[in-house]
Amino acid sequence: MRKFLLIFVSLLFLSIHYGTILYINSSLLSDFFAPGPVGILFVLGAIGNALLFLSAAKIVRKFGKHLLLFTSLVITLLSTIGLAVYTSAITIAVSFIVYTSFVSIVFYCLDIYLEEISSDTITGRIRGIYLTVIGLGIAVGPFLLSFLSTIQNAFRPIYLVAASLLALPLLLSIVSFKSKAPKEHRPYHHALTLPWRAWWHAKGIRHVTLARLALESFFAFMVAYAPIYLHLNLGFEWPELGIMFTIMLLPFIFLEWPAGEVADRFMGEKELMIIGFLITSIALLFMPFIGKEFALWTIVLFFSRVGASLIETMTESYFFKHVDSRDTGLLSIFRLTRSAGSMGGVAVGVVALSFLPIDKTFFVLAFVVFLGLRESLSLRDTL
């Protein structure tokens, strides 16, 4: 019980840290770069993260997960401080790429620790708590942002507060996460040569992975471009955006667990996944027509995340119902959707901005989400 508590406390502080700066990174970068280069920096960060992810299992086997956790936390902390204190474009860009590359590795390491102490009989319950803690922390971040943004020249104090939130996870990584790993290290031996042929022929796995890729592309696009549009183009202030984003993220706290129960007992994943894609795509189609209307934007953003939370839960549930711990290569491909989606979603934005004004790029993103809907329609339901 103590080990679970330590992991979840670290995860909560890490998630609050992540949520606090998640939606201001693009605005900070836009002080130094145009929207196109901002997108390229997001892509470079995603590439760095993908390369680290593919090497992470090998690093864990050679040096141990404790060293990887500690090193990643230190680098994440230093790069966050760099975003707070640096004033030149090149140092800000380097700090952002390094931060984006390493912060997900910290989540990965905590995921390993959690898996090692979880028995199969309580895996579902533990994973539900795990996702809820992450959702709660990321939702608290924008709420904290709404208060910090009242300070003049707000970016620096926000990043410094975010850096301070890493102090407890870093301390715990030093004093509490040194236990030796058990001999059986089940799902985290990522193969360096991934089974793409087997993945392609496993139609259900392929369709749900591509559906998840569409969702991750949606997340990446919205994180990179929605704050720029809402703040710089429409003129919303950060205290308003902090409240708006907090409300927007509530479905990830309150909806995912009940949705999983409904899928298990009544409907199956396919129907709820389709509903999620429809809700999110419809919300995106409304966005270019909304002016500076706080309540309306809050409602539309909220519903976009209602759909996204359904997609996230259903893709996770469907995938893990069709694999087991021996399918490590398929698990690795599924996890790579986050890095691939980060690259793809932002790249879509970069290309779209070359031909369209920023508000019309939401139509392009809606098309990407519709591609995910097409994949979900091809699934064979579990009920």
C-alpha cells in the first residue's frame, strides 16, 4: 500500500506540473517564433520523445529504471527552469525540445513501477485510479494557471512554480524508488524490431491503433494551436483561459471510469468510440464560427473533451482486451501512437497554416478526427 501511495503522489505532482504549462508552451514559443516554426518545434520534441521511448527499455535493462527515472526528472526540471529564465530564441527552443522529449519518460518510469507492484486481479482497478490521478493533475494545472496568470509577465512565475512541483517526485525518486525490480518485468520489454507485419494483419488491433493515432493527433494539434488562436487571435486573457481549460478537462476525471463500466456491461467499446468521434468532430466544426464568447467556447471545448475522453477510454479498453502481456511488440506500437500523433497532429497544422488562416485549420483537424471515426466503424465489437 505504501508503494502505491508513493507512486500516486509522485504521479499527481508530475501531472499538475505537466498540466500547468501544457497549454502555455505554444504561447511562450509564439513570443519568439511564428506559428509555423512553433509547430516545427513541437514536431522536433515529439521526434526526440519517440527516439527516447524506443531506447528506454534497453536503457532500463542496462542501467536500471531508477537511474532513468532520476535522470529524466533532473533533465525535465532543468529544462523547465530554462523555459522560465532564458530570453533568446535558440535557448528557449532547445529547452522546449529537451523538455518535450523527457517529460513523458518520467511518466513511463512511474508506469513501470506501478506495473511491477500490481497483481493481475486488481490491474483494472489500479489502471482506473492511474488514469484518474493523471486526469485530475492535468485539470488542476490550468486552474493553478488561472491564478498565476494575474501576475505581470506571467510566463516566468508559472514555469518556476511548475519546476517547484517536481521537487517532491525528485526527492521520492532518490529515497523511495531504489528497490530492485522483480525478475519478471512483464509488459515493458519493448522490442527494437517491432512486428509491423503482425500488427497489420491483426485487423482489430490495427483499426484501434489508428483510431488512437487520430485522437493523439487531435490532442497535439489543440495543445499547439488552440492557445495561440484563443489568446493571440481572439484576445482571451490567461486567467480566462485557465478557467476555460480546467472545465474543458473535467471529462477526463469524471467520465472515463464510468464509460469503461458501461462498455464492459452494456454496450461494448465500438459504439461509445463512434459516439466520441462524432462529438469531438462536431465540436471542431463549430470552432471557426465562434468569436470571443467565453461561455460558448467553454461549452464547445468541454464537449470536444467529452468525445475525446470516450475515445481514449474505449481505445485503451478495446486494445487491452485483444492482447496479453506476451504481445510486447504490439504494445510498443500502440504506445508509439502518442509520439506519432504529436508529430502528425502538429505537422497537419504546419501544412494547413501554409494555405489557410488559423481558424480554418479546425476544419482540417475535424477531417483527421473523421478518419479515426472511419477506423472505429471497422472494428468488431466486444459485446
